Amino acid sequence: MNILQINSSLYSGNGQSSRLADEFVATLRAENPRAELVVRDLAKEPVPHLDEKRFQAFITPKDARTDEQKAIVAYSDALIDELRRAEVIVLGLPMYNFGVPSQLKSWIDHIARSGETFKYSEKGRVGLLTGKKAYVLAARGGLYAGSPADTQTAYVRQTHQRPCLYWQSETQALLDETRTDGIFPLITNDEKLSIKEVLLAYKHQPALEKRHEQFKSVLQVRPMMLKNHLRIEAFLFLYFLALLTEALIEREARQRMRKLNIKKLPLYPEERPCTAPTTERLFELFEDLRRHRLVDKNGAVQQRFYDEPSEPQRAALRLFEFSAKKYLAAAEEGGAAG
Ligand SMILES: Cc1cc2nc3c(=O)[nH]c(=O)nc-3n(C[C@H](O)[C@H](O)[C@H](O)COP(=O)(O)O)c2cc1C
């Protein structure tokens, strides 16, 4: 990846915008260690103002240019080549007197050349250097967000509408990786463990993962397009409350089993015994308990029919000191309310 960093602060590399750009480039390079970087500092090497002489050089046909005009065009060509080679452009952009620095404007005036970097079409000006990603790190003294003076944010929004993915094969990293084929290192950050203890702890891992999987799957949490981080936070908070409720029900069930000296409950299919009931299993147990109401044509309930709770269901209800009658009455209330 080729990165072109353009510093346009009059303070050169010390400007706030240049330092922001430096930090941003550092993160890009950390992710892409082979990225090549060119820094163009418009304060250290100012681009001359575009005047009539220089503009005339640009529009004079190639073969008719004087030596002086050739030198002017060669200078502009070099700036354009630098831009053409860059795949990613990082611009440090301060606000001076409500606009972009004149140093930057001079640079733009030297790289905006018809037939080189843009052309005129029926739709107006069309850019010719496409497929590049530009990042603008803007710095300013005042607060202009939402006001017409905020020209920079509008510009940044326009250039940052779509996330972009880059990838490349790291040949050396792949070669290094193949050397470890077949080797499975067991890594721990607990320095007190002996090698045997690390292995034993590792063997316990599937049990932990199973528990984690139960946490994830039971509530059927799925990634969604929540768009804004506050919704994600709210969503995770609800998830946290649901997990907490589940954990409390589970703890209550297990504590009651211990207190009542119940070693096992027949909660699994075929009334197979369960020593540590999960909330999921307790809820599942009551899923097929049916309740019907016979209503007349005015909607008034004439008669109620309930399935008789099975022995596993009764056992679970007893654990929570709920009689079958009380449970069904509560279910009826919930049903009527719902
Ligand atoms: C000559 C000059 C003009 C400035 N004009 C404005 C301005 O119009 N609005 C503003 O919010 N800040 C203005 N500032 C403040 C700069 O935008 C702010 O200090 C910014 O961080 C400078 O970035 P830099 O350190 O990269 O040059 C101005 C600063 C200077 C030196």
C-alpha cells in the first residue's frame, strides 16, 4: 500500500493537523507494515501560487513550450505522479480564516490539470484518479458543527460514506506460518502453573466453552444492523439483564435442591435425572403444558381445560414451592392479560 501524507499546516510537522495525520498514518502502518509512505509538507516545500505565467505553461501545447514552461510543467507533473502512485491519501487540514490554507490551495491548483487529473464531460468535471481512499484530519479553533461555516465536516462526510476494505497477501508471513504447521503451542499467561497444570487447565476448556455456548445460544442473540452504538449498548444491557435473571433462577434452583437434600430431578427426556438444572431446561419443561378455554359466541369463558402436569413438571414446581394449581392459575392470569 502506498500512502501519501500531505501536511498543510503553516507550522509544518508541528501543526495540530499534521500531528493528527501522523497518528493516523502510524495506525495504518501498524496494520500494513509494508506500506510505503511519502510525506509532502507544504510549509517546508511551499508550492508557488498559480499565476498567469504558470497557468499559461499548463495550457500551452507540449511541443510549443519554452524551456521555462517545460520546467513549470515538469514540477506539476511530479506532484501529480506522487498523487497517482498513492493508494491512500491522508490530509492534515487546518482551518485558516474559514477556509483551507493557501499552501494547500496552491498545491490543488498545481495538481488539478485538465486531461491529467480531470476532464470535462457532459456531466461536468470528472476526476481521472479514481479508486483511491482519502482521509481528512481536520483541525480548527472554533466550533462550527451544524452551521454553514462548517465546510470541513461536510467535505469529510462526503468522502467517508462507504467503509472500504483492503487486503494483500503477506508472502513472508505466510512462509513463516507454514513453518509452524503441525505444531500446536499451548500458551498461558499464568506463570505459576506447571506444564502439567497448563495441560489440565486446557483439557477443562471444552466445559468452559460449552457454558459460553449455552449463554450465547439460549437467548438467541444475533448480530443485527443496530447502526448506532447507543442501541448496541441498550441491546447488550437487555441481554445482560436476561443473563442475570437466568443465572438467578438457576442459582435458586440449585440452592433449593441442596437445602431440601434433592440430589437429582427427573427433568431430562424419559425422566432421566438431572443434577444441576439449567434455566433453559426448566423453561423447556413447561413448553408443552397446554391450556384451552371454551368461549361462547360473546367471548365469555364457559369452561377451562388444562393438561395434567407430568411428574417432572410437578417435581420442578415442588422445588419452587409452587403447587400445580397455583401455577395454572398464574398461567391463566398471564394468558388473560396477554
Ligand atoms: C492564520 C490562522 C487563521 C485561523 N483561522 C481560523 C478560523 O477561521 N476558524 C477557526 O476555527 N480556527 C482558525 N484558526 C485556528 C486553527 O484552525 C487551529 O489552531 C488549528 O488547530 C490549526 O491547525 P494546525 O496547528 O495544524 O495549523 C486559525 C489559525 C491561524 C494560525
